[in-house]
Amino acid sequence: MSGPPELDATVLAQEALKQGVLIEPGNVFFADANQGKNYFRLGFSSIHADKIPKGIELLSETADKLLRRSTKSRDCSYTSA
């Protein structure tokens, strides 16, 4: 999966884990580790089907929070210059 360019999937994985959702950051699958920072893998083959919708919801909420933080940080850096 890929998120918007400003999403750091490593941070997303750390925050999602706090919610009980396990994802794998995708940058490790690129020859250049600087590429793919916004990519991640979802494991679902060993997850009971009833749990997947809630996990996706939690992951979405976590990503939204991180992206809002990222946007606020960018906005602050523009105003303080």
C-alpha cells in the first residue's frame, strides 16, 4: 500500500502497534531505503476476517492523525521563517 508522500510509514507502524495493529514499513523492500518511506504492507492471511475492518479503521485514524501533525509542522515552519 502507499500513502501520501508526506506519510512516514515507519512512524505509522509504531503508532499503529500502540493500537494493536501490525503493519510492515515498506522502505525495507526498496534498494534505496530513502525510497518507499510512505509504503507499507498489510498482513491479513493470519488475521481473523472479523478483525480486519476494525484494524483498517484504526490504521486510517492513526494515519489521519499523523498527517494532520505533519501538516501543522509544515505550517509552523512557514510562519516562523
